[in-house]
Amino acid sequence: SGIPGKSRARLSKNRKKRGHVSAGHGRVGKHRKHPSGRGNAGGLTHMRILFDKWHPGYFGRRGFRRNGQQAVFDNCPTINVDRLWDLVPLEQREAFLAAKDSAAAPVVDVCEFGYHKVLGRGIIPECPIVVKCRFISSEAQEKIQAAGGAVVLRA
């Protein structure tokens, strides 16, 4: 690396310090490899003030461990049935709502929009729609099927 045909050693900063005993690192402290330990060493001893100040709560445990339990969907974004048609593009939405044809119902995969569960608040147009989701409430399922649509559960 560096400039072709030129010596890299000639360009190094240390060249200027040759002949000066400590090469700019001081006589007392000395330039040693890892004087305070490698990485996060010393977080509970000699680096404690730094860890407490800038990383509070870094050490220790908190909360319960759920041993032997299945993964719980703590993060389960929801959408209500009254907003399902908002996920269909506007031009297509107008065409589907005008036709009201069960053979050509729009397929809406709510997971693609970042939702996992469909809830039943609100009213939906009397027009069939196919909804793909991970979870659905019974009320939402009834409303979609009453409009002539269908629900497809996905993983």
C-alpha cells in the first residue's frame, strides 16, 4: 500500500521519534500493550465509574425466565377490519368495490404491511376480500365472511 516506488517506512510517524528514548509515550507510564485489560474487562472494579455513568444496568439480571415455555408473541401489531380496504391500492379498490364480484376478490396479506393480527372493530363494505394473517379474532372473521370474503391463516 502507499505510494508506488516509495518506502512505506520513510512515511511512518515513528521515523521522527527515532533516537528519542520514549518515542513520545512518556517515561513514567510506559507504552504497554493493554494496561487496563482487553475489551470490557474491569467493569466491576477499576472501570466501575465509567460503566455506572455511561452504561447503567449493564450488570445483573431483571425479570423472569420463562423456562420451558413457547415463544410468546409479545410484539403482535394489530389492524382492524375497517382499515383492511386501505391496504388495497386506490385504483384497484375502486374497481373491486364497483364490481362486487366474489370471483375476483382482492388478496390482502396484512403481514406484508407489518401487521400480525386482524381485529373486528368497525364496518366493512359488502364486498368480498381475502385476508391473509397470522391471527384473527372471531368477530373479525365473522365480518369478513359475512361480506363474502375469506380468511387464510399463514405462518
